[in-house]
Amino acid sequence: MIGQVLSVSVDPAKPILDLDRPAGQDPLVQAKDLHYQWSYLDPGRGEWVPITGANQANYTVTSFVQGQPLRVDVSFVDAKGYTEHLISSQTAVVTTPAGVNTAPFVVPQQGVVGLPDTTVLNIGQINLFLPVTTTFNDAQTAPAGLKYAVALADGGPLPSWLHVVDKVATDGAIQITGAAPAGFLGSLNIKVSATDVDVSVPAGQVGHPLTATDVFVMNVVAPAPGSIVAVNGSAQDGYIAGASVFMDSNNNGRFESFEARATTDSSGHFTSSANPVS
């Protein structure tokens, strides 16, 4: 449990012995010669990961290892210079005491953890769908109840040509839309933060909400010369047949001869291909 102090002790009836010591020398390994390393089980890799700084006989469990089992590796160097290891059985998964608020966290996954980096073209519309309610979680606050914010990784606001649409209530996601300025190329480090509700204080009080963040990179690139941009979609508000659809690449609200254009079929679907990029 978070906040609990775990301790290593040696059963006097089963002492640690170094049987490589010369005859006549006490084989008992003294406590001062023991080294400790606490670890948690990484659910994605299935490997034990050492906890930085957790190298004493006592370890106070923190929220960092919430939901993971723990174990301790006790080692010593024997008389022949070899390091011997004694590894404990793993604990139950770490849980949270009632009435204690812990920080949100990025959900461990077998693939890419967190929000993946992405690449967008500097022509046409940018439309990123960030599934925040499956990326973040919290032991006390449901993912849909977390407060999400989007900014640059250095804390600054997003460029004015990017807009954030909160669709958490309907789609469990944050949407980023916009269009890059003409000729813009480069990378943006974008930070998404999730802030919880402090359940350790009475209802109606703010307390001390906690926040988790994740950063992804949005690379803005130009399409390769000769490439063709294809767009598939469907008109909404019911089936709309025979509607004219175009890619407003210069955002002027009017169709231009150089822009891709298509007409919806009887089901409202369309496929549009832009001219090859020169």
C-alpha cells in the first residue's frame, strides 16, 4: 500500500552464510556487508526495474509504483569475489489507502506508451485525435473526470493556427485542428496534461489536485514532389448525394482551380485526389 514501509529482515534461524570463506573463519554474513535494491515489475516488458534510490533495508512505497508488485534483491560479495543474490518473493500489487489522493498517470501499454509522435503535411487541414481517456488514468478520478490541457512542452501556448476542441464527454478525446502557415516546416513538442480531483478534502473544496503530463512531437513536413494527396470521407446530417466537396488548402472559403474537388455519391461518400505536388 502507498505510504507503507517495507523492511528486510533475516530470520535468525536461517542466517545468510558465506560457505566460501576459509575453514575456521566465521561464515556468517554481517548486516553491514549486505546491499539492497528494491524493484517493480514493468507490465509492458514483463521485467523487473530497479527503483532509483531504493537501496536501503527499508523502503517507503510511493505512488510511482502504484498497481505494480515489488520485490527486493539482497546481495553480498563472497570470499571468492563473486556477488551472491538473494531475491524475495514479489509482493501483492501496490494499492492506495482510502481517502488519499494520488496523481494521474499515463496508462502502461505493450506498444507505444502515451501519445505517439505524428507527422502532418503543411498543406490542407490538420486534424489530430488524441484518445486521452485511454492514455491517462487515475486511482480516484475516472479518466473522463480528469481536466485536460494542451500546450507546448515549454509551457507556452500552441501556435495561433492550432485549435483545441474538447471532445472528452462525447468521444473521450481531445482534438487538435488547424492549418499550418504557408511554407511552415518544423517540429512542435506538444504537452498534454491531466489533472485530477483531490478526494482527500471534503466535497466543494479544491485541495491540492495532482497532474500527470505526456509530450508528443508533431512534425510538419511538405509533401514529396509528385505525390498525390487522397482524401476519403462522407457528408453528414444524413445521406447527402450530389454535394460538391473541395479541399480548401488556402483557407479562403472558396473553391480554386488548383484545389482537389469531388462529388458525393448516393450514400454521401466521396474520394478526392489533389494534383501532384511540384
